[in-house]
Amino acid sequence: METGVLQIKEYGRIEITLRQQMDARGITRNRMARMIDVRYEVIDKWYKGTVERIDADILARLCFVLGCGAGDLIRYIARADSEAAPG
């Protein structure tokens, strides 16, 4: 039997880890917004992990500026992990 999101209500989640990357480098949200040429509100959503849709262009800009890969900024938290994790 195939497993699809219609059969499984809890399928995991995506976690944005931009905050950790920026904090480790001492980069503020205002500075990052200027560095990748977006509004502060865009970076604020990424920083807080409240992005609803991941924009590939924004992700590429962040990776370029931070010198990292997409996997360093986003990660999939599997179902079993998300049940045990708060949030």
C-alpha cells in the first residue's frame, strides 16, 4: 500500500536554521536583508522559521552570502522526530 500525505496526518516538517547560521557569524537581520537585496520582513520570516513557501532564489542568495549549502539552512524533521520534538 502506498503512503501518501492523505493517509498520514503527521508527515514531518521543514525546519529553517538561518538563525543559527546568522548568529554564529554575527550577522543581523537588517544587514542580511541589505546583503541579499530583500525587505527586512522577508529575512525576519526566514530568521524566525515562519516561512510558508521556500523561494529558491532567496535560498540561493542566502547560501551564496553565507558560503553554505541549502542543507545547512533547511532540514526535514521526520515524523518520529517531530512527535518527540516540541513545536
